[in-house]
Amino acid sequence: MSSRRGPKTIKVDESMIDSITLKNTDQTFGGDVDGQFVFEGFKTVSGCDNSAVYIRLKDPIDWNMISCRFTINGYASCWSFNSSSGYGPGPYDGNLHSYDPSKNDFFSESRSINSWGHTQFQSHSRVFACDNQSNNFYHSGYHLGDPKIFIMKRRRNLNGELAGIYHSTACQGSGTGHSVKISDINIWYEE
């Protein structure tokens, strides 16, 4: 008889959500789809106002990593994904460690759409921007279209505090808005 070693995952459902904090974001859907929690929202900002969503999880198990799929329509010069450099209610980082590519904190670049799977965007930070550089995949002048889809995996800061997913934007352009969907949320643990 063999036993599988290594990290295990659990799909996050609505019962595992502690709170959802929003700034300049309208929640258009939040609930379980096929047994897994999905958040959908529309960010309503003008000019360089900021918007954010923070989904904080309960601790049903002792987990040490989290992954999710971001699906985004629209653009912004300034943005953050699980980064304390963010905008909105915080700054938050989801109580996650700083991005570290050597720890496989971002993965599935080859399966991303209109984002880091393209060579011109790979030299940019994966977690924070506030620039007009051509390697900013979210910028109105350089983005490749919608939707922008990618999967991010991050390590939890094991300090006894609750943790989760944080995304913020600013400088989207006057009167524009965009949608964000956070799905396929999984927490990872070692047996």
C-alpha cells in the first residue's frame, strides 16, 4: 500500500469565509459554485481613486499556502495582488509572505491569458505596480485585451493571524470601471 506525501489541498467554500472587506467595489456575486467559493465584483472608481477587495478566511485547518484564479476585465496603472503596497482598506497583504519566485509563489504562467504568460510582461513585478511602463500587463496602453486570467499561489505568514486574498487597483482612467472574479481558491497544507 502506498501513501502520497507532500502538500494537500482543500477547496475553499463559503463556510470558510471569515469576512469580505470592500472599498469602491460592488459585490455582484459571492457564494458557492459547485462546492467552491467564488467572488465577483465591479470596481467603481474614477481617476486615481482606489478600490479593493480582501477575502479573509477562517482557519478550518492549519494551512500554509493559498492559491486562486484571478479573472479581470478592464485596466489600471496601479494595482496589487496580495501585497502590502496596495490601495484601499489597509494596506493589506492578506497576511501572506512577500512574493518569492524561488518558492513557486506564482505558477501556471503558461496557462495565463493576457498577462504574465506573455514575454513582454515577465520582467514586471507579480504583486504590485504603479507605473506607465510597457511591461505593466494591466496598463491601458499595453494590455492585450480581456479577460486577463492567471493563477497565483502564495505562502502564508504563520503568525497566528487570519489570512486570505487581497487585490486593489487605482488610476483606472476617468469614469472607467472593471470587473474582478476570484475563484478556484484552495488552501494548502502538509500532512
